[in-house]
Amino acid sequence: MLNWEKINFVLLDMDGTLLDLHFDNFFWHSHIPSKYAQAHNVSLVEAQKYLHVETSKVSGEIEWYCLDYWTDKLDLPIVELKKEIQHKIALRPDTLPFLAALKAAKKQVVLLTNAHPDSLSLKVERTALDQHIDVLISTHRYGATKESQVLWQKLQADLKFDNDSTLFVDDSLTILNSAKKFGIQHLLAVANPDSTLPSFNETHLKGYSYITDYRNIIADII
């Protein structure tokens, strides 16, 4: 599936790729609509419609991922609301074996997330991901998201990785397409980012190599 002999630099998404996406899906689809409805005295349906409209306006942009933006837009303490359900933050069960295999194979491993730095900090505090990864980066550092070619240009200038020997893993096809456009040669999709939802089918994954359990490829890495 992947030629690991040609890969020495590994870029990993966080939510849905290393962490179960259920936390984020629950937060944005259930927790926030409920809190918005209570705070602004509207029905849950009205809150959901409003959030759908507002998130659609900034989809893929840095604002979508910015907790400060949503704190102001919704007039809600977003960071504190995340902390209310932080018990739902969880590593995928196959993440630590995968990271251990990458370390054993002496691959350079970088976490690259669109998540806001405050969200990244909360999740690192809950999961200790920083103990298993060489570098952790929020794209907010660059003022651009992984959906943008600007991000990839700035990241490569900073990290000096070679496209031909770099693997990028993500659960978003839009973002994988962006990495592919930039020229990253080794791409891997995560077909089951949310443990509470069915896996994506091959039609959805549009020809990308994919995993549902990293443990199935560990032998290839080492």
C-alpha cells in the first residue's frame, strides 16, 4: 500500500487521524447547539440552523478552526465548553502502536493540525501525544489552513521536508487533495475517523490508500 523504504518524514493530522473524531463531532453538532440555544433563548433547531449557516461561510478557512472567532461570533466561552466534555477526548486504539512503530523505524514525525492552539493544548494534556511525536504544529502559526497551498509552502520552507519522501495522513479528502496538489507523494486516508459512525466506503475515498486500523500496517513500517 505504501513504500515505507521511500518515506522518512511523516506528517500526521490530529482529530480523526490520531484522536477519535467523536469528541469534535459531539462538541459541534450537539454540545454547542444546545448551549447556544440556552444562552440565546432560541430553539435547538434554530440554533442548529444558525450554526450550519455560519460554519458554511468559513468552511476550510482559518476562522472555522479559530476558537477566538467562535467565542466572539456565538458569544459563548468556547474553551470552557470544550473542557466541560473533555472526558470524551480519546486516542484511537491503534494510535500508540502506530507511533511506536514510526519511532522504531526512525521516521521523523510531525503532528500538523488545523486545530486552534488552545484546543491542541487541551488534547495534548488529555492524551500526552507530545511524548510520542517529534514536533506538534497548529496551522494557526502560519495563518493558513491545510486546505490552502499557502500553508504547504510556508510549512515546507520551515521544515525543509522533501515531497518525494514525505507521507501525509488525514481523514479529510479535501485536505488530502490539497496535499496532493502541493506534490506530497505518499498519502494515506483514515476511513473511520469517528468510532461511533460507519467507515467511509471506497467510493467516498476516491482512490486514496486508506486504513481502518494502523496496526495492520505496522509490520510494513518496521
